[in-house]
Amino acid sequence: MQIGVTTFITDEGISGPKLGSALEERGFESLFLAEHSHIPASRKSPAPGGGELPRTYYRAVDPFVALAAVAAVTERLILGTGVTLLIQRDVIHTAKEVATLDLISAGRFVFGVGAGWNREEMADHGTDPRTRGALLDEQLDAIRKIWTEDLAEYHGRFIDLDPMYAWPKPVQRPHPPIYLGGGQAAADRAIRHGVGWLPAAVSDPAAIRAQLSALHGTDLPVTVAFVATDPALIDGYAEAGAQRLLFGLPTLPESETLRALDDLAKLAGHYLS
């Protein structure tokens, strides 16, 4: 089992390159970055965890640009999105961004994708929240065709692409790993597409096996995000077969971040050795 972190990089905390280097130096396997293009001022959609929406949501940098900067100063660190809001993105541009990042990182990219929760943010991008799941299904199919076929085309209800040439292709074959972020609906979508699942961690170690049963006995890979600093949870997920755990890292200035990483590295112990 691998151990990484998931976080928001903003204009107010540690920089991406400094964070990436610090993670690699301490033996962490991966860095996953969140994405929000903007936060609509209406705030009609409630925050995922309730209460006030944290400041980091408003100030998140673009994950692909940040991860490209991290790629330039690291050699082993896996670079992931946690998660890309693909339903708010152009599928052709995103296919090229992912392939380019996979190329310049020498095959270290992991594509975490989610259907999103902020309906007003989706609407600003022209996405109907009511059909975002069906849109995401088509986008996943289309983007894999662009990555894997020299002459790619796709014709669906939402995505209609005539034959095209698009390079670069990803370094990883057939393409970078894909993980669907979310709960049971995301697990079901992961099963349909034959890709990985990226749920948020449970708080009770006794609930781990029930949570992972959402994959209905398949052997699809699982990356678990926002794992609490509880050794029982870490061991529980390891025993249940999770491929990767991601600690939630608060967005802090550089010196405070480095201290937090030192504490996490001590907690993760032998999993980082």
C-alpha cells in the first residue's frame, strides 16, 4: 500500500514545487490536488461537509499547471488530480493536458475525476447538473479514444467528435490510471468503466470492509482520500486491500506545512520505508 497526500494548493500556502520536493524527500508516494475553477457568489449549493465553505476552495490554483511545476522538481512522486471536474471541461483540451503532463513527468500522472457538487459552478460552464453523470460517462469514453487511437472519433448524446488527430499520446499504456471520486454512484461508474475508485475515508475502522464492498467483489484499484491520522484506519485499509491512502493536508505556509509533513511521515512509519 502506498501513502500520499491530497490538498489544495493556493496563492496563500506552500508552493507546489516546494511541497512536491518535501513529499518526495520524506518518502511519500503521491500528491493529489483538488480543482475548482471558481466559486459562484450565490453559494446556493451547500458545502460538502456542511457549514461555511473553506477559504481554500476560493483560492485553488489550476491543478495541471501546478502539477507540471511539481513534475519539474521531482523524479518519483506520483502526480494526481483529486479530483478533476471533467464535466466542467472541454474534453479535447483536457485529453491533451493529461497526455502532456504524463509525458513531461515520464508517466507519473493519475487522473482522478469527479462529477462535482457545486451546481452553480457547473451551470457557469454550460453543464446541466441533472445530466452530468451521463455527460461524464461519455467524456470518459471519448477521452480514452483520443488517448489511444491515432484517428479518434466519438458520437454520443453530449459529445460528438468527428475523426481527429491528437498528440501527444500518454506515456502510460493504454493510458494513465483513472479513478472515479465519490460514493456509491462513483463506485458503480468505476465498475462500468473498469477503472479505479477514489472514495473519502470512513471514520470507523470497523466500517472499512462494508465501504469497500461497494465495488461488489471486483479487483479494481482503490485510492482512499482524507484518511484520518488513526493507525487503526491505516492498518484497516491496508488489510482490506486499498492500493493507496491519501492524508488530507491543510493548506499552510511553508514552515508549518513541513512540520505537518514530518508528523505525517512519523505516523505512516513503515509504510513509507
